[in-house]
Amino acid sequence: MATPELVKPTERASLVKTMAARFNLDPVIFLSTIRKTVMPSPNATDEQVAAFLAVASEYNLNPFTREIYAFPGKGGGIQPIVSIDGWIKIIQTHPQFDGWTFSSHIDERGQLVAVTCKIYRKDRSEPFEVTEYMNECVRNTEPWKQMPSRMLRHKAAKEGGRYAFGFAGITDEDEAIAAIVNERTVASFPV
């Protein structure tokens, strides 16, 4: 009776090695570069860097072109932030993406009040439709002051992508800042 050959388990490359290879970098240089250019603090833990890289890898986002970047999170952690370029990439490269449209909602004074994003999927008969309202989204920042229509369109695109494709574990900078501010506000209330 023939003895079956033992099959050696396949050795999986580490996340750092896999991502370093994607950028044609030595893993040690890749990790050092990520720590020095992408992390918000030189004191980022190995676990924080690993969690950030796992999210970047999951969504195939490039931290060097700021499709994703690390933002100081609640409690001293790191929050992965996806830029609008990253959101556009993950939405448009989703295998079921079949187009999108945007429409602006203007009030009687000619002011933009909302933007609606419709995202079409190849496997659905109806589009996913999300409307984002200026009064809920606007922030007191230079981009919002200079380009409010564009910023609101970005919000509608991001939220449309979330609804249409179920993207999880990622956010934008406005939401991360709001979460930190809300945590501080809640923490300052007496119990």
C-alpha cells in the first residue's frame, strides 16, 4: 500500500511583505517609510500600524498617495481615514459598480441645500440613493468655505458607496474629528 505524500502547509507572506512587494520595496524599508510618513505619531505601536495596513490592504488603497492615511483616533489610537480619491477608487473598482449620478437640490434663494448620489449596481434593478444635506455636513474648515458644493458632493458619494457596497471600518476626516469632539463632550458631562 502506497503511503500518501505529506503536503506541507503553504507559507503565507506577511501583510508587510505583501504590501512591500506591491510597491516594489524591501519590507524593512516599507515599514520604516510607513512609520515615518503615514503614521500621525512616531510612537505608533506595532498593533496600530498592523491594523492600519490591514485596512489599506483590504480596500487596496495606497497610503503613499494618501488614498488612505492614519489620523489620531479616540483614546490615542489610530483611525484609518480614506480621502475622496480613495473613496472614488473603491467605489468605481467594485465589481458590481455600474455607474452613478449626482443631483443638486437648490432652495428658493438659489442656495445649495442637498446633493443626492445614485449608485447603480450590476446585480440590482434599482439604484441606491443617498441625499446629504448641507446643514448636517458643513464644517468650519477651509475646504468647506472655499468649495461647499464639491465637499457636499464628496459626502454624498462616500455615503452612497457605503450604502451600495457596505464598506466598513473606514471613514473620512470630518467624521473622525466629530467622533473625537463628541467623545470629549460626552466625557465632560457630569454623570
